[in-house]
Amino acid sequence: MKALKRLTAVPLLLLVLTSCRSVSEYMTVKAAREVIERSFGPVENVRLKCIEASGECDSYEINASDGILTIYGSSQSAICYAFNLYLRQACHVMSCWGGRNGDIPESWPDFSASATSPYQLRYFLNVCTFGYSSAYWDWDRWSYELDWMALHGVNMPLASVASEAIAKRVWMKLGLSSEEADAFFTGAAHLPWHRMGNLNSFDGPLSDSWHESQIELQHKILDRMRSLGMEPVAPAFAGFVPPAFMEKHPEIEATLLHWGGFEDKYNACVLSPNSPYFNEIGKMFIQEWEKEFGKAKYWLSDSFNEMKLPVEPGDEEGKHKILAEYGKAIYSSIVAGDPDAVWVTQGWTFGYQHDFWDTESLKALLSEVPDDRMIIVDLGNDYPKWVWHTEQTWKVQDGFHGKKWIYSYVPNFGGKVIPTGELQMYAEGAQEVFAAGLADNLLGFGSAPEGIENNEVIYELLADMAWRKEAVGLDGWIRDYCLARYGYCGEDMLKAWDLLRASVYSSLYSYPRFTWQTVVPDRRRISRHDVNDNFAEALKLFAGCADKCMESELYRNDLVEFASLWFAEVADRHYEKALEAESQAVAEKELEKAVAILHNVDRLLASHPDYSLGRWVDFARRSARSDSAENIATADRYEANAKRLITTWGGWQEDYAARFWAGMIESYYIPRMEIYFSSGKEALDLWEEEWINTPYTNAEKAFENPLQSVRELLDSIE
């Protein structure tokens, strides 16, 4: 029997290869089919074929006729995106973070479409995503995310996992002990800010078992990325050194930087660009990474994220000189480790600190780097209009002075759930680059959310925008979106979405939070959102579609989310009255109303697949890997770190992430509100710390019939 299996396997392989011109094409098709079948199950009468790319840019073609679906693509992600597009537009099937709507049809509907992306690279993720979302993900969750990326056309994702394991090897080769190296690292959830040089040691250290697990995980991630033809962006050295290394080398020239309201002991020291250690350490980072994980092309390094160099006011010549030296030092240290490397840097800080990064200053940073060996990710093109009230950075910087660049958005801060984002801007913003004649060096398009698994309409839209130069007509696109997501798009659904577009999806705010999430109004970071009366009308219309959409898991999820948001807003109105009340009796009455509503909100959210504190905690605790006494203590520590990030955070970031989750409302926000209004409010900080460090007992309990509960609550809550 074994011999027979071996004999029959060869003809099957040959049969598959007859439609491919090479083993490379066969592997491309094989990887794409595996994504499709992992995501949707076995599919029949589907032919996947390779075509030539249009220059450096991917192309796809879709042809469905006589029940046969043929997808042509120039890469794995092109094939996967085209298949996903066909499912959405021809079959009204959608698969996303929150689940799936619709089934694979028995016969493929006739359909044809083709496109060539105007972008060579389609970028995804943010350094912060590795804290706010994926800090404690396991391989199963990463596998799902990588398939999601492929189905949404991504071919350039960040790949930051296990950065610290590589860094530890370098520091130990340079004379640090294992304990000294680990003491430099933050807790896992705070690692993004360690990687960007904002934060050291806070909520750490890490352990050998953590490093080992992350190395194992990163191998799986990179293997999948490469099988899907993706170009991972690997982490490079940015100049930040541990205190223990500086103590061993008193001759080192380094500058203490400041960020986030933290004490100096948690802030970073960056090497002088003229230090011989800069090149040596940078080279070691690249070589150690490639020794473990293989060759990479793109390397991310950011030395001044949201931090200013200590330059003398008015000394423009001195400022430009040191910026040029840093640009040269970072680039040289990267290519010292890999002569073929390309330096990737985030352009966020150029807009965020636009007063510091004027045109001449940025030109100075770029001046010693070859144009074809650097890519600037112009990270947040949504923020100049809505938050900074400035011109977009690519305009101010004249298309980045000859360097290659990627047009990107940051649709989310901190993983906050409350919807925000101007859909019209996302549907047409990047097209302005082509109209302005500044697209010659525009290499890519992407999105860099700080947190994911929320606000899915934005990411579906941005995935489509990566394949077109022209703006999309939102009316038609929303109709197709609703059909794919809910299986229905009558006039009532369209009116609901018109009102959503007129409320939460016609603006963008950094801090969309309810006041009850911050206890008292945050004066440093003003909370704003548009869960307003238009949103309430949208909810009523949306809820009225239930009989037509009941079979859609995604409709049920969205109804629970939209209803929970509106009820939370009603609770917030009562809570704000409690804060403003002149008498204790009125305050207690309004607080009681707010709390009663929020208990119901917590129960509604318990039926949503993504909005759960228990799920977040489970990921953290499972990272400890076993139930031994030692690992239970480790699991407790991981859980505390994960909960700290989404609550007190550290420094002046409290309530930055403001998660709108089941379990979070019941166990954290409600007690915190009640303590604030009690005689013991002076102990509120101590209570928060106790909550963080006490293992969570998951008592999240959904309503037996959440949709019926939505109807009842809509009638009862005013």
C-alpha cells in the first residue's frame, strides 16, 4: 500500500505542474491554494494560474464562466486578493477578523475583472501592533493573520517578533551577562516602545523561555511570509544601548532621550553617530538575525520616534550636521551587516514633530543615504487633516526628496474599539499623489494601525485602494460591502450606512473614548467620538434589518457592537451628569443609571468574538506554556503586563488603549467609577494596581439571545 501511494503521488504532482511553467510557479499556486483552503475549506472547479507582473507591480485577472473559476495572478498575494475580491463581489461572501458571512457556492457565478496595482509594495502593520494586539499571540492566531494579509493583498508586513532574542545574543557577545541583557527589555506588551527607543526595562524583564518561544514563533511566521511571497521588514539597530553596556564602556558618547512622562531610568540612551560602536553593533544585529532567520531585504530602524535630539536652539547648522551623521550611521550600520539591505524608516515623527522636522532638517537626515537604499513609510496620512491641522508630510517634503516612499494611514490608536475614520478620505486620499505628479518614487501603499480586530470596514476599503490609482465611488462600494458582509443591502441598510458615514465615519479622532473609561475627563488627551444621535438612528435602521440578515454572523456581530456603543454613550451622558451634579443624591442617581446600562453593555459584548478581556488574558497566560508552579507565576506576570498596557499603561499614557470589551467594563470600569464616587477615591491608584496584579476570573456571560436583548434594550434605554 505504501508503494502504491508513492507511485500515485508522482503523476498527481506532474498533473499540477502541467499548468505551471516552473517549480517556482507551482509553489506560488500551491501556497495561494493553501491560504484559500485554510480560510474557506476545500474548493472545487477553481483554477489558479500565474501570469507575469506588470513591471515591478502585481496584476490579477478573474474569469468565472460555466461554473469554472479561474484566477490569474503574478504573485501569491495577487491570487489570494483576487479570489477574496471575487467572493465579495460575485458571491457575497466575506471572511475577516470577526468571522465570516456566506458559504462557498455550489457553482461559481459568471464574473470577470482585472487590475494591476500602481504600487510595488502593499504594506501592513505598525510597530505598536505588536503590543496593542499581537504581544502574546500564538502560532494559530498568527497563521490566521498571515492568511488574512494574503487575502487582503499584503506583500510587505512588519516582522518584529523575537527582536529581543537576537539583541540579547549581541549584547552578550559584547560582554553583558544574561541578566544584564534581559534587564534592558520591557515586558512583552511594552516591547514596541523598547524597539523604538522610547522605553527600557519597564514591566520587565524577559526570560530565556520567552526568547526561545519567540524564536520558534518567528521561524513559523517568516516561513509562512516567504511561502506567500511577502517581503518581511526585519528589525535593525537604531543606536539604543543598555545602561550595563555604558557602564562597561565609560568612553561611550551617548545622549539620554525623554519620552512619555517616564523617569530617566526607563528612558533610552542613543549612541553618538560618530561612535565606532554604532557600526559594529548594527552590523552584529543584522548578521545575528540573518544567521537565525535567513536573508532579509528590508530593515526597520527609527532613532527618534516622537523624541527630539538635544540640539541648541537656533543652531541650524549644528542640527543639520548631526542629523546627516545619524542618517549615515544608521544606513552604514545596516549595510555593514548586509550589503544588499534597504533601510526602512517610519515617517510618523516627521509629521508628529513637524516643527522640528522642517524641510532642511529631513533633507539633512537623508543626505548621506543612496536614494535607492531607503524607504520612508509616510505612516499617518490621515492625521494632518484631523489631528495636526497641517499639510501632509509628502507634500511638505516634496515627495521625500528623491527617496522611495510608501503612502500609509494609521486608522487606529491603541486598539480602541469606538469607530472613527473618514471613509471618503480613505477612498480618495492617495490619488492626490498621482494628480500632483509626485508618484515617481511612490513605491507602496498601506495601513499601519496601532491595534487591529476592530473597525473592519476601513481595512476592507484600504485593501481595495491598494489596487487602483483612481478614487473609489463609496456608494457602490458600500452596497457591495453590505451584500458581502450581511447578505442584504436594501434601502433601509443603505440609509443606516449613510448615517454611519455621516457620524463615526466622517471624522477621525486619536482618542475615541467615553468619559466613564477615563473616570474624569482627560485634559492631556481630549476624548472625542461621534457616537451621536445620527449613530443612534443608524442603529435603529440597522437593527430593523435583522429579519433579513439573521443568518449572517457578521451582521450579528455588528449589531451587538453598534448597540453596545450607543448604550455606552447613553450611559456616558448619565455619568457626565453625575460628575457635574451639585448634590450627592443626584450624583448617586445618575451614576446608578450609568452603571445599570453598562452591566447590560458588558453582557452584550460577551457575545462578540473579539471584544473580550478573557480572550486577551488567555493569550497572555498561554504564553507561559505549562501549568508548573513556576510557569503559573510567569503566567500571572504576563497577564499583569497585558492588563497594564490596556489600563494604566505607564508614564502619562493612562487609559490610552481604552478597550471597549466584555469583562473590562464589569471588572474594571464600573468598580473604578464607583470607587471614584466613594469616600475611598484617594486609594483609586492602589486599586488599579491591585486589579492589574490579581489574576482575572472570567465571569463574562452573554445574553441567551443577544439580538432579542438588543431589541428590548433599545425600547428601554433612553
